[in-house]
Amino acid sequence: MENQGSNLNSVSLAQYQIYEIKQLCSQVKLLTGILVGVVTLLSGSFLWAGFLLEGSNLQVVEELETQVKSLEASVNKR
């Protein structure tokens, strides 16, 4: 009887350990997915911010070029 009880305990312990391993595997998959999503989101945000900054820099350059041209025109008139 004792041997049967210990066999049942060892089987149930083994099943519980297998269950825990499966749970941990699914948690790892979930966390990996979350990590990939966060990295993708942050990368996209930085790229978008860089794009916006580049656009605003181009606008400033165009405004400065316009000012230079108008100054050159006014100097040439004199």
C-alpha cells in the first residue's frame, strides 16, 4: 500500500511539474511577444520623430534660403 501511495505521489508530482513547465513556456511566449511589440513600437516612434524633425529642418532651411534670396535682391537693387 505504501509503495502504491508513493507511486501516486511521484506521478502527481511529475504531472504538476510538467504543468508548471507548460505554464512557464506560455508565459515566456507571452513576454517575448510583448517585448517584440514594445521594441517595434519604440522603434517606430523614434523613426517617426526623426522624420518629423527632418521635415521641420527642411522647412527652416527653405525659409532661410528665401530670406537670403530676398536680401541678395535688395542688395543688388542698390
